[in-house]
Amino acid sequence: MPRRHDPRDLSSAAQEYLLALRVASGTGDATKVTAASVARQLGVTTQAASEMFRRLTADGLVEHADGRELRLTSAGRAAADAIFRRHALIEWLLTSVVGLGWAESDEEAMRLQGAISPRVEARLDEMLGHPEICPHGNPIDLATAKRRPPGVPLSEMEAGSRATVYRITEEAEEDAGLLSYLEARALWPGAPITILARSESLDSLTLEGPIGRATLGLRPASLVRVLRGDADPDLFHRIPAGTAPGS
């Protein structure tokens, strides 16, 4: 019978692999993900990734489907969600309280996510107002993802249309340069935007955001989800008053 793990008992490397598989699989049904594709994402050899996935399979956290395809088991998804939840709480703390930028807070959260105790995690969750999404708008767990609207890829929006930035997908979170650009242009969840131009031939999209114009390639724009028109403010988490400096 596969062994069960508290996610905190997993090595930092194992946690990183589970999160990578979670991101590659999306928030719903798993897409086809292999050890080789995760290895490319993490910058390791396919052999190293295969060995880690053998261990995670033995622990009942990962399974194989259709040959080389990898998939999180129910236990694996629960473990990955628990890891991501701690990661998101730390990101909220670092961005909204400490004042770090998105890309830097993501890197620091990777270092810290395995170190906080259940007591500290619970206290952070309370202090930050029990967020159900990370600072980039991504659902903390599958249950949350199922009850929230999926959003529309920014790359599909027509010129002249209005929208609200909904979430910066987990795949986009892997691109520190893109994160920094979106943050610098104030294109965070809840930001109102107007599409000024969209060009397939130029592979670009130009929009008017809260602090001026921004231009994205259609590929990066496809990693940003928006909601058409004005979105319900309740979809966007705000930490309690008095938590952030100067509030």
C-alpha cells in the first residue's frame, strides 16, 4: 500500500516537482505531461526527473497514464494544493506586507514554503483574511477553481473591448520577466483595461491599463486571463485593513 505523507515531510525538491506537475496539469483535468517536459521546466536532466517521479509514484502521489504521461493522484493533488497554499500565503505576506515584487516574492516563497509550521500557517491565513487565491489570482485548490469562472485569454480579446484582469496563470508565474512587466504596468488582478489594438501579423496586443499603455506578444497575453467588462469585486482578494504598511 502506498505510503502517505504530510506535505511538510517531503523534501524541497519533491515539493518543487509536485508543484511543477500541478502547474503543467492545470487546475482541472491533467494534460499530457512527461518527465521530460517537467525536466525542461525545472532545468534538470530527464534522468533526474524520472528518478524523482519514480519515488513520488512509489509514495502514491503520482501515477502513469497512457505510457509516459504523468498525473497527480488524489493524494498527490491534495499534497500539491497544500504546498501551493503555503506558497500563496507567503507570497501574500511578502508582497502586501513586506513589500517585495511579484517575481522576488515567488522566488523567496519557494525557499520558505516547506519551513513554516502548521501554527504559523494558520496564523498567516487568519492575518491575511483567508485568501482563496494567490496574489496573481490563481485558485489555491481544486475546489476553489471549480467554483470560480475560468476567464478568457487576453490574447483573444478584440480591439475596442473592455475587460478586467482576472488572473496571471501559473504558467505565466514561471516567467519572471513577464511577471515584472505586468506588475510594473499595474496589470494585476482587478485592473480595468481597454484593448487598443490586436494584430495577428505583428503577433502583439496593445492595451490601455491603469497607468498607461502596455504591449504584449500574443503568446504572453494568452497566459493572462481576463473577464469581459467590469468584474465582480468579490472575485479579488484584499488583505484586511491594518495588515499592510501604511494602511
